[in-house]
Amino acid sequence: MDLKTGFFKEVKVMRDPIHNYIQVRLPLIWELINAPEFQRLRRIHQLSGAYLVFHTAEHSRFGHSLGTYEIVRRMLNEVDDLKQQLSDLEKLTVMIAGLLHDIGHWPFSHAFEFISPVRHEEMTKRIILGDSEINKILKKYDEKLPELVSSIIDHSHPNKLLSQLISGQLDADRMDYLLRDSYFTGTKYGEFDLERVLRTLKVYDNQLAVKESGIHTIEDYIMARYHMYWQVYYHAGIRAFEAMLVLLFRRLKEIRTVKDYPIFTAFFNQEKVTISQHFSFDDYSSYQGFYLLKQDNDEILSDLANRLINRRLFAYQDIQIKDNINNYQQLIPGKDPNYYLYKDTTSQIPYRPYLAQEENLIKVLNKDNKLVELSEISHIVRAIVQGEIKEDSKLFYPE
């Protein structure tokens, strides 16, 4: 298939604190980066309300998506097995999938997954396949590209290896966000040796694997995930912000309509949201909406909006997972518990092979040239697999 993509005479680069340079040789990739739907990602914080806790965590889904693309590009160029086994079309589509995998995100990234019934993965597919600039750009090069790219993202592509590069256990998405989030939060928890990982990656029986000599690097990578979740992603301050966000939109949906606040059209439309409505709904427009809500005559809406704007985060206390929040109403005398009490329970599994599909296992190519699941050969990972799942339950409420 002649995609007529061609190459730039000179590689275009973008400076990046994680990868030094993001390199673009294909005009198609450059056009996608400049498409409105991709540029919108500049207006979506990568880490929800983490910037209210880690003051430099102002980075966006835009930077992360570029970083994911760059790791995929490097995999295709530096891992010999990928270079030799994938066709030019497969290489192109998986790079595009890495670039576009997050274009469907709602405001405040994953925090809005608790509010909208339409997950960001579904919106990503709608944008790629629907009436969007992204779709037009892809079809200009080849009519089949939207379907091919979408199938990699939703794991329906016949070559499962391609989806593993974007969303597996050793995927470019995870590798970038660990390094990037660690850097921008000013922490060290997410650091691991990306160069060594890339050097030890192999493809065997159409599965992404790592050479036995790279096991220690993968152990570091798994531990980086574990520590980032508990030290950053599940930080109580971030969870307090997300709790308040959920409660505000809960109240908004129950007492107001889209006519009252057209700025939140995408939220009110829920499953029927259009691509253009989704495009107009980002962190920036949300804060504009919060300023309007701050003037609302409903005391609850006004108060919650004011708290979000001015960082008056809810307090919290540890509770048992089985506890009923109705038993804690004495903490909020005179306030409605539907909007001022919020229980959040979370857990994190850094690696659980018995819960994963075959293509999501981390496989090691041992010295006998056989594939072995990681926990069978790593004492550290085996201890993680056999250990108890860590869970944490917190109650959030205003002081």
C-alpha cells in the first residue's frame, strides 16, 4: 500500500525534558500534531488536580502523548525484532496510535471518569473514526488508516503485538507517564532505566518480551509504578480535589440544566455528546464554568466551586473499607452529606499475572531461548505477586 507519506528533508524536533528531542520525520505525524483535536490536549492537565499538591505538576496530555509517540518511534528504530518483523504500514499505524491514544480525555484527565459515563477510550475512537480533522487527515493518506489506528487502541487489530506497544505491560504509554509524572511532580519515585529497557526488548512468538539480562531493570520499572501510585497518584490531596469535582458535578446535574450553563453542554449531554461539544470541554472552560457557578444562588454549588477555585480542599480521615459514611454525619453539622461526605477506596496491583490476558504478561526470554513469565524467574516480582493487595479507604469532608 502506497501511503505517499514521504519524509521531511530535515527531521523536525521538539525539545522535551524527558526524551531530549521528540523527532518527527513524517508530514502525516506533523499534521496530526497540529490538528485541533490534538492541540486541545494542551488544555488538559496530565494529572488531574495534582498541581494543587505538587506545584510544578502543570504538564499536559499533549506532552505525554508526544512522549508516548517518541518511545514507540524509538522502539521501532532500536529494537531489531520490531524493525524486521513489522511492515511499514504497521509501523506507521502504531506510531499514530501512540500519538493519538489520549485525544478522547475529558477535563482533568482520569478524574472525570467518575463523572462521565463515556470513557475517554470511547471518545478517542469516536474522534478518530468520526467527523473530525484527525479523521480527515488520516483519510487523506489512506481511507483505511482511521480503522487501523482505532483497532490498535481498542486491541482489536489482528496483530496483537501492535497493541502491546501502546497498552500492555511494557508499553510506551506507561513508560512515558512514569518518567514524565515523576519529573514534573519533583519526585524520584517513577524513575527507571528506559535506555536499558529498550536495549533488552525482544519479540518472540509475536509477543513483546525482555531478555533475561534485563530483568533487574524491569523490576525497577514495576517498583516505580508501585511507588508512583501510592506516593503521587493516590495522594490524599489529589483525591480530595477529585472528590470535590465529583460532588460539584453531582449537584449540577441534579438541580441545573444545559440552559443554565451551556458551557457544560458536553457534561449535560452525557452519552449523546458530540465531537465538537467534547472539543470545547477542557480544563480551561471548566474553570470558567466554576467561576460562573461561584455566583450561583445555590449555596452548595457556589461553595464547591469556590473551594475548587481557591484550593480549599476537603479534609480526610482513614476509615475501614466496610464503613458506612452515614455514620460520619457528625463531621458536617448542618451540611448535606450527599455533597459534603465522600468515601474513596482504592487499591493498586503493580503486576498480577494470573489476572492478565496472555498478551499483557511480562515475558522473559531465558538463556534456553524459551519464554517464561516474569514472576517465575524474578524473586522480587514473585514476592509482589504473592503478597496481599494494598487497599486504602478515606473519607473526605469539609473542615
